[in-house]
Amino acid sequence: MASDMSTPEQLIRSGAITLSVSSDDLAATRAAFDKLAVGANVTNQRKEEFFGIYGDLTDKYGVSWMFAVGNAQ
């Protein structure tokens, strides 16, 4: 998966990657998001998008995460 959510400056500064979690299991994805959201910077709360449910955050350790659940739900 590719993402355009980072600017070149962010990549140079952090040198980090973004982990993407895609699933058909809404409950499991919600639980993982909620656990990682504790102490995190939630950039986008989970919400319905044209392709399904999406949310992203940077956890308390500085790791970026994207969560997506497809429209099958």
C-alpha cells in the first residue's frame, strides 16, 4: 500500500514508516485503534469514508498507524 499522507519534511525528520491495518473485522479494528489511541495523537478519528471506515493516529511511541475497514460491513 502507498500513502500520500506524509510530506518530504516529515519523512526526513522522523525517518519512520506508517503501518497500515486493513480488515473486514470492524470490532477487532476498533479495539486495536482504541488501545493504540491511549496517549496518542489521533490525526483522524474513525469515520465513514467512501471506501469504508478509516482512522489514523501516531501512537505514544511515535509510530504512525492507518486503520481501514472496507465497505463489506
